[in-house]
Amino acid sequence: MKYANGRLWVIETPELSTYKTRNFEKAIDKLRWRSAIFIDDAPYGHWGTTYNLAKATANMKNFQVQNVLGLNVYDLLDFNHVVLTQRVVQKIDERFEKYTRKRLFY
């Protein structure tokens, strides 16, 4: 449903030039988003997420940054927009690859 409504975004990297919440709010206001979850898998930074993004959204109730390891269905449905990095899409694909193989015989 999120994809069909244009509310699923895949970006290359969630790098922000600054960690200031004010700058992040200006960007979000231009997009007119009420809430969003950013799923990241940065090998560095704040709990496996990009540091500036995590700091910029830390005090914002309707915006959350989360590592791909903590990804769950509730959060995907709870937020209006879902923003994934390309690296996260690869990780999700790897995680569910074993479930997509069909077995003809046991």
C-alpha cells in the first residue's frame, strides 16, 4: 500500500550536511510529511544509523531512524512514509531469500 501511494522511498544514502533539527524540519516541511521512518544500515554512526540523521530526528515525535535489524511490520504500518536506503533493500532481500525458494520435493 505504501508503494502504491508513493509513500515508500528508496534513497542511496541518508547523509545530511548537519545534525540540526531545524534544517531537517525545513526539508520535511517542503515534502509535507506528517510522519516517516528512516531505515538505515550504516556500519558507522549512531546505533548502525547515519549520525546526523539520528541526531536531527532524536527530538521529533513523528520521525524515527532505525537500523534494519530492528525493522518490524508495526513500524512500517504506523508511519505515513517509509524511507529505505539501497543497502537496506539488499539486506531485506538477503533476509527473505530463503523463504522465496520453492521446494518441489522434501
